[in-house]
Amino acid sequence: MVLCLVASKPTDSLIFGFLPAAARLGLEVVLLTDQPAEHERARAAARTLPRPGIRPGGGDDQAGTPGPADIRILACDVWDARELIATIAALPAPEAVLSNSDHLQAQTALAAAYFGLPGKDWRSAMRAKNKSLMRRRLAQTGSERVTATAIRADTSHPLRDLDYPVVLKPSEGVASEDVMLVGDSAELAARCEQVFARRPGETLLAEEYLPGALHTLETLSDGTTTWVLGGFRTRLSPLPFFIEERLTWEDAVPEAGRAHVLAALAGLGAAFGACHTEYVLDSGRGPVLIEVNDRLIGDHCDFVLSDLLGIDLFESVVRLYLGEPLPASGPPRPGGHAIIDYVVAERAGVLSTAPPPGPQPGTEPGVTVSCWPLRTVGDRIELTRTNRDYLGVNSVIGPSPAATQRAVTALRAMDSWKIVP
């Protein structure tokens, strides 16, 4: 059976997650990408590394990356659905076409629909990617109304009907890039000018600031049944930026958030595959969506969530695209508590020290600790005030919230990361 994976740049989720899952399922993998050389290098490097998350061990057998005979990498303009479909049409008929990229869900959905394969609705994928479309659709369905104004390079300032502060963000942005809180119309005009200088031709969104606790809801769906896997509470950096600094597993998903998110996803048409939704719980107005990501949760939370639930989430997603329904047994229950703690660069400079990847020493009984550097010693660090400032990820799973917190505190006290001028 042939599985077509669609990707642009290499990611740990693809290299250590989806490729090994496909190999274990005995699938012939065709990777379609506009960066084939980068994927070859990433796969070669992965063979000497442990799997991300909290599983111990290392080496090729632990990383699980398929060997050269198990995967075919094809150069393709994956951003163009027509080119993607034409490239797949020249291959042996695939049993599944999927992507875990934020940017490529609509193209992949169109390709899957063309070949009559299970996949996401391309319209819901467009709504998830484009925050303007998402806001408009949620208002049309009556799910929620958030004041949001699209801004283009030729938009005249000051804008009317905006109550400050507002959050400025790219309409199709990721990783908190160019997301910031803006206090007044003059600052908004200046910030827009700065962003358009870096991102010409893009559309920005100025939307009302939604205060409150930030949560996630992680779901899997086979098109009929939806599993709620759980959620995390997210700690953000100090304003005006929105860097995700730490995610803590929630013992119980807030019922109001669960009900609202599932209804909103239904309204958006997001009814297949993995979905990672971020929402705010504000006591003044109830749950409100921040964004919908038509994929597994990222930044190594997908590996930790797999370990916490005791299943292979990547394999579960692949099975959905092969047309298999979710098991009748229902979603797994978590076997502990988890914290994903990001080491964020606080200044520019050169990274001089970093811990090795893999398990880390700990003093808490029953707690497993792992670290994964995202930057290499010798790298020049330039602050972006986004998730791109991550130096590494600390992953902790333990028997109780208190034990996991103590383990994170102890790991932080080791001060293993150094940046020098």
C-alpha cells in the first residue's frame, strides 16, 4: 500500500513520528516536498538521535526512521494543488494522502478528494488556515463573534471601529510570528508598516484582545466519531508578545471549553483527522477560539501526548487516512501528568552550551524527564519574540502535578543553556 506524505520543510513530527509509523504499518512511503535535499539530511541526522518525548533510548532502531529502501522522496511544488495532483497521478495509486503541515492542508485535501481518498474538507482546511475566514464562518454559524479587521499594505490608517488594545497577527501566520498586542492607532500603523516590510503582500488581522486563560483541545475524528484526547493549559510570555512558554496537561478539560470547541469545529466543517484548537476561557464571555490547527499539536507536544496516552498518535492518524474508523473502545485515558517546558532565548548571542538530547537525570520517583535541543552549540541566536526563539524542549511525565512541577524546577536549576555575546 502506498502512502503519500506531503511536506515542505522537515519537522520532527514527520521524521520521528509519521515516517516511523508508516514503516511499522508496512506502507510504501512517497514523500512529496519542495525541499527534498533538506529531508534527506534530516533523515540521515535522525538515525543517531533518540526519539523526542520521554521514551528512553537512542540509535536507529529507537528513532525508527525508515531506511532508504522504505521511502521515495519526490521534488514537487506542494504549494500548488494542481502540481501536487499531477505528481501523485503519475505514481502507483495511493491508499492515503496526508500532511501534518499547517500550510498544506487545503492542497492535500484537494488532492485526496481528487483521488477519492479519505481526507479533510478543503473548505474547512481553508477556514482553519485563514483566520479571517475562520472568524467570518464562526460569526455566520452563530458560534461566536470576535471583532476583526483585515489590513493590507494599502489600507488607510487610522482604522475605524477598533477598540484598543487589539492583537495584530498575520491572517495565515504560525508560531506566534509577528503577533503582538497593540495599544493605539498610531502604534498599529507603525507595527503594520514594520510587518509589511518583512512580509510583503500578506494580509494582517487586527482583532479584539481576548484576555483569559489559554487552553488547548486535542481531537481525532474519523468523520463520524470524534475523540477528545484532552488538553493543555498554556503559559504565555509577558505582553506585548505571545510566546508559548509552557504547556501543562489538564486533569480535566473544562466542560464549557470542550462543548464550545466541538460545536465550533462542527460549524467550521472540521470533522476529520487530527485537530489542535486553542481557545481562551474568559469569565466575562465564556470560551472563544484563538485558532484552529488542522494537525496534531506540535513543538514536541505530540510525542509527549503519545507517551502520556500510551498510544502512537502518528499511527492513529495514518490509520484514519487509510479509511479505518476509530476503535470502538473509545479514547485512551492518560497515564499520568505532563509538562512541556520550553527554554526560550532571553538575549541574542551565540549558544555556547546545551544538554544532550534524550533522558535527563531526575530525583523525583516515578518521573521521567527528557530534553531535546532545538538549536546547536555554536548557533547564532537572534531574538524574534516568537516560538522561533526556542532553544530546547524539556518534557516531563510523572505521577502527579506536583511531582512533574518539582522535576521541571530542578531541571531548570541545572542551568544547562548558556548564550554568550
